[in-house]
Amino acid sequence: MRFNISLLAVALMAAGVAGPGSGFAAADPTADSGQTRYSLVNGCYRIDTPAGALVPAAGPYRMHATGLGEYLLYGRNREVLDASAGSIHPAKNPSVTAVWKVEGSGAGGFTLTNSATKTSTPATFVQETGCAEFPEAQSNANGTPGPSVGADGSIVGTIDAHAHVTAYEFMGGNFHCGRPWHPYGVTYALPDCSQYRTGTNGLVASFLDYGEPFHSSDTRGWPTFRDWPKPSVLTAEGTYWTSIERSWKAGLRVLTVDLVDNESLCAMMSDRRNPCNDMTSVRTQAADLRALQDYIDAQAGGPGQGFFRIVTDPAAARAVAASGKLAVVLGMELSDPMGCGVFLGQPKCGRADVDRWLTELRNIGVSSFFPVHKFDNAFGGTKMDHDTTGLLVNAGNFMQTGTFWNVQSCNGPEHDSTQPSVPIAGNINQFLSNLTGPLLGGAPLPLYAAGPHCNVRGLTDLGEYLINKMIDHGFLIEVDHLSEATADEVMTIIEKRHYPGVLSSHGWDSTKTTQRVYAAGGFATPYASEPVTFVKNWREARTMPRPGGDFGYGFGSDMNGLAGQGAPLGPNTIQYPFTSHDGKVTFDRERWGDRTFDINTDGTATYGTYADWLEAVRVLGGPDIMTDVFHGAEVYLRLWEQVR
């Protein structure tokens, strides 16, 4: 043990908050020599220092991990130990001066250092009782999954090919309410949303959540959650980490997290903390996802101990899934990927930019991405959004490209999203005009001839170059959101090059494109939606020809992606408690604070209720669909292994 009197120890003695005696306290015989700096997590301890017990009047302390080896010391009166203003004292609210770093071990001695002031002292952690419980959401999934390998060596597990766990950073960072974790815990991760509902941020959020710009709702989060989360509220957090854990325990073994942003929609926000730059956002979100992995590791007892494992190649993904943990794949869904927008028909990048960015995306850890998302860009045309959302996104397209979508009647049965042909009833048009008018230079929002509609813009020469380079580098190509014209040309390249690394991850394509994806050896997962619709889509997908006949099925939740989730199922569609597919985990209703979630009455309100959603799929679809769904991760990995 290091034998020095630190500034912290001196401050403790000078402040008179240490225990009796002076000088160095003798080693406590009850100290645990098997302790590590990580194993202290969630434990209840008296903390002995050379000056005596650390602020004994506030202890003992619950150790809440803010990160790997760092903690809030949560006292019996539900206050944290703070080292601000030259003293050590309980504080109601955590801050950087309430974060304490633990180094060393039980055998060799620990050092406790305040992360802000950097003062430190030797410390011994002695197990106690009587600690307050640190607030946390409850997954109410009891049991631990085992290895996920079948008798034939294949992975037995499900795949969500499309989710947005890091969406709290997009559109300027002050639009989406809540986040999957916060170092200070759930009360900070799932807060009152009123702080995100100012200015245009609030108007757009209300428009997307309720269909009107001035809807009044209860914005409070923890612990009441009266009006969110719910399937129709698109702008508040649904992927809190214990919810992801619940779905993992139900069999989720592969999760694609699509890093997402939109520069024009970001520019509409009056309150921003992040720049409106798609690729800067990708870097930020990739770092965030790794911080989430570290946070989950910290809650589980140390590096590598958590269920959430980021992977960058199929071999690592297979190893993680086989061990029974969750393989997390990084995808990218941007309107201007690689800064390759278009303005008045002129691309903002060239082939050298594409080459440079493909290398950087590999370094970031991205394995799949969409060449086109909401707006037309230098690579091709978008499938567009429909109805009132289409008006808003078309305004963004004008801001980004200098033009509205070039829409015409379709020549064949396949089509893109139908655009408004008459003014929307009520005050929506006026709201959108007021919101976008200053950004559009007075240009009116367009109305089109009656649909069905197709976006005229197809794959560009630069887009053809990108697709071929994605194939050369082994990227998985996402064909959702491509206009029919663009998708047709992309699939033609894929077919000519016999490339199976093609995905439709959340149903934003046509039946024709889905059929071509399967025929090329690719993987298609529909938008999760309601279980009854998912079962119907599964039956249709099973009839589509595919090489070798191997079939597995997955879903794209699009959670946090401004996409509505499954509606309430109705009374007693599933029964609680229920058991996981492998029989090792028992599920009761998920709980966030005072709010309990029942999919029968609440729908797919949180990511954790995808465990309940899967049980509904079993009830409605029977054992055959469960066989295919639990073969989905394996089929996806086999595809990825062919191209990397």
C-alpha cells in the first residue's frame, strides 16, 4: 500500500469529518483481499482511510459505477459524496466533483482519487449493510442466457438489423429527449423532456409525436413516465441500456446500430449543442457507443464482462454471439454520407473523397451503410417520405440540394412514397411554411399530381463508383431508402458482380427489390411493426427464391429512428410471466420507476418490450416462425463471412 498522507486525507482531518483517532488507521481485518477496482460496483461499503472512516455520518455508501473503475459514493440519505469548495460533503446532485476513481486492489491496497480535484487517499472498502438503493430501471428478466450454439454449430439467436441507440446526438444533440445511459444514472438518462421542447425543437417534436405543433403533454420522465415512452412518441428515448439487456436475454444476438443524422433537419433546430455535420456526428456517435459498452462493462464488474460487445468483423461477431452475448455491428444512415451531397445538380465530392472516407469508415468501425437516405445526394435519389412528414423532409431536401424532389407518375407497379397532392387539412401547411420559410428563401412547399409517385433521380456515375468500391472493400450495402430508379441500378451492379453483401434492414424497399436481395444471397428484415404483420411478412418472405434454400429471419426495430413502434396488442395476447426461447430466463413486465410496461396495453413502448413482442410472435406464428427467427443471426453472419 502506498504510504503517503494525501491532500484529501489532510482535508478530511482538517474538516473534522473523519472518524476518531489520528494518523493512519490500521488495516481492517474484514477487508476483502479478493476485491478489484471493478468488483466494488453496486456494493455497500464503509470506506476507511488513514484519517478514519470517510464521512461516516453520510455512509455507508452504495458504489454506483459512472464508468470503469469510477464511482458515485451514494450515501444512506440518497446523497452523493462531493469534493467541491475545498471540503468533502454530501450533495444532493452529482457533478464532476462527486466522481471518485478507484485504483489498486484489495490485496495490494486501494487508492481513492477525486476525478475533479485529483486529491487522493489510501482506502479500504469494508462490506456493510443499510445502504440506500441507487435508482435504476428494472428489466424484470430473471436468469442468465448460456452459450448460443446449436447442435450443428450454428448460432441460435435473433437479429435486429436496424436500431438507433445513439440518436440522442442527432439533429444538433438537443432534439431527442433522453439517452441509453448516463454516468450519473437513470434519473439523468431519462429526464423531464421539457428542456428539449423549446423553440423549433419543441415544435418539430410535437409535430412528429402528435401530428400538431402545439400539443400539450406531460413531459416528465423518471420516475412517472406518464406520456412517454410510447409507440407513437418518436422523439424520446426507447433504448435505455437495461431495455437492451432485456431483449438480449430474450435471445437477441446481433444488433446493428445505425449512426444517424440529417444536416438540414439539424439546421431547423433553434437549440443545438452539436454541429450540423453528418460525418462529425458519425465520429461522435461511434465514440458514444464504445462509452456505452464501457458503462455496461462497469455495471457487470469490469472490462469485457458486459453483454454488449462491439464487433467490426464477422469472426468476432460469431464468437460473441456463440458465447451468449450481444454482437453490436456499426452501420451508418445519413442523407449526405461522406459529405457527398449535391447542390443544384453538382456533387459536393469526388472519387478521391469516396476512397478516403471508405478507409476512415473502416477505422471508425462501420461495416454497413446506406448510399442514400432521406434526401437526394451525389450518389442517387431517395425513396422519399410520405404525407405530412414528406412535406417536412422535402423542405430539408430543398435546403440540402437547392431543389425539391423531382416527382413523376410511375411507369410500373413499384413506386416510391406518395407525396401530397392537395393541401393538408388544418394548420399543418401554415406551420410548415412558418418553420421552413426563412430557410427556403420564401419558396412554397410543393404539391404534386396524384400518385403513385416515383422519384426521377436514379444512380449517378459517382454512385456507381461507390457501389463498386463498397463491394471491393467488403461493406454491406443497404438498399432501403433508395428510389426505385436508384435501387434498380444498384441491384443490377450487385447481380453482375455476384455479391451477396446486400441488406434490406427495415422494409424501406419494394417487393421487387426484396426479391432481388434474396436472389442475390442477401438478407432482408422487415420493419418490426405489429407481431401479426410481422408473421404475415414472414410467410411471404418464405416463398421468395434464395440461393441454397437457407432461410433465417430478423426484424428492423428502427427504435429511436423517428419511426412509430408496435401498437398495443389487446387484452391477454400474451401472458406474464413468460419464458425465453431457451428456457433460461423468466420475464415479468419491464419497469421504469413508477411505470410498468405491458405490451398488451402499452405496445412496443421500449426496446425491452421487444422481448414481449417476440413472445407475441411465438403465440401468433407458432414454432416454425421461431425456428426461422432464431436462425436469423446465423444467416446474417454467413452472408457477412462471404464478403469479409
